[in-house]
Amino acid sequence: MSQLASTALSVLDLAPIRQGGSAAETFRDSVALAQLTERLGYTRYWLAEHHNIAGIASAATAVLIGHIAGQTSTIRVGSGGIMLPNHPPLVIAEQFGTLETLYPGRIDLGLGRAPGSDGATMQAMRRNAHAGVDDFPQLLNELRSYLADAEPQQRVKAVPGQGTHVPIWLLGSSGYSAQLAAKLGLPFAFAAQFAPGYLFEALRLYRDNFRPSEHLDKPHAMVGLPVMAAESDAMAHYLATTAQQKFLNLIRGKPTQSQPPVEQLDWSPMEQAQVSQFLGAAIIGGPETVKAELEEFQTRTGADELMINSDFYSHADRLRSYEIVAEVAR
């Protein structure tokens, strides 16, 4: 058996809103994708917190997690991630304690530090511009206390939440969360789906500094990466122009809804290089290419789990991509 065959596969759904589509359509598509990937044997289905972005519908992340969990039966559902400094820890504990109570043993709480938005949106959320810079460990400790068993003299409790022990993951694209996850003995997920540059250094820091805990006796590293699989290499590269357009418009300061694929992109050499940086870990191709590159990526990273983000304009193409990945991995 290859290493890839024994590596857990999971799903990162950025809840994309298509040009000409709607958030309601996105939510229906997310349910269909979750149900398909559950049948295909994927381990987790995570959604991410973003705000004020025209093409992403997962702002109310906990609400959408509950909707997906309610429409599936075995796949774990969680956040990839909730941005901890955006919310009081007590509120997160209550939300995820409620989810865990409704769907016991199936909820994950992945946490990040970034705002998931721009400066004006941060102000609208009443987020301090310096939140999460120095106080993230304290916020995390407070949140963990609300999900753990209550202390005898504890005055404030998360109800529900207290004693649910919802599994916490730390997410990151740098060394900060890698080192904190290692220190606390928590699982770590690296966001190579948009920031692959620091991947290997972050994994090294996590593994080298890991301290066993009541949660884990050894490091558990998950890596998010973009995979665009289709029936042929040529078709996959054509369909991947949807993801390339997303990052190109982000670079230009004009985030848009998911765009249809195009035969040729109108970009400068510098813009092309910048998009290539964002998508540096992307695997794009037909089944044979995807299999070979996934195996190589898993061997190079030693990831315990791969979290696949497949960004397509067509829902049918996205479903097929996850089917191909499952087929070649097994």
C-alpha cells in the first residue's frame, strides 16, 4: 500500500458564490459536496470564516457547519477556521458546544489568528487592530477552559460547551501557530492552499518542538492544498483558470465571484508570478498526473492528512474532481 492510500483525505469548502449564482445555490452545492465526499470516505469537511468577500458565503461559519452536519451522518464537520480574535471565546465555546451536543463526536474547531477580512470590516466587527498579535495564547486558553470540564470555583461557564471537549486544531501559514500547537500538544493544519511558501519550515517547527499532551501523544499535521482534477491534463488546466482568476482579482484589489474558465488569461508577467506564488502547491491534471503529484506531495511533507480545496466554476466539475482524487488515492 502506498503512503497516500493510508493518508486521510479531507475537504476544505470555501463556499464559493458563482458569477450569476447566489448564496442559496452555494449552500445547496455545499450539502451535495459534503454528502458525496462522505460516501467517498473523506474524513472531514471544513468551512472557513471570511467576511465582506463577494465570492465566499461562509461568513456565519458555525451556522453553516450545523447545516452541513445536519445533512450528513458520519463525516466530521468543522471550521478551517474560526478566527479566534474576531469573537469572545465564550461565544465560540457556546456555538461549538451546541454543535457538539447536536452532532456528538463529529465536530472540529479549527482556529486561526487572521481577521478573514479587510480593515473596514474589522472595524465593523469591533475587532481591535492588534487583536491576536500578542494575546492569542490567552484567548486560546480561555476558550479551552470553556470546553473542558468545569473547575469547582468557575464563575462563568459555557452552556452548552462545558465538558464537551470539542477537538481544537491550530491553523496557520507561518511558524507562529506551528510552534504554539507543538507547545500545547494540539493538531496543526497548514494553509498551503494559498500560502505554501513556509510549509516545510512550519512542519519542521511543529514536529521538532512537539510536546505530548492529553490530546495527542505524537504530532498530527494536516496540509491544505489546491487540487483541480479532471478527465485530462488539458481540461484540468482550462478549468483551473477559475482559481487563477480569483487570485488575480485579489491581487488587483477587486475580489469577485467565481468566474467561468477562460482559454487565456490577460495578466502581466508580474501578476502571473504572484498568482503562481498563491497556487504554488496546486496539483492540476488528469487522474494519472494527480495521482503521481499527490503521492510526491505526501512523501515530501509526510502529512498525516491532506485537506483538498477544489475551486471550480461548475459544481459538477468540482464534484468530479473530488471523485477523481478519491479514486487515485485509494
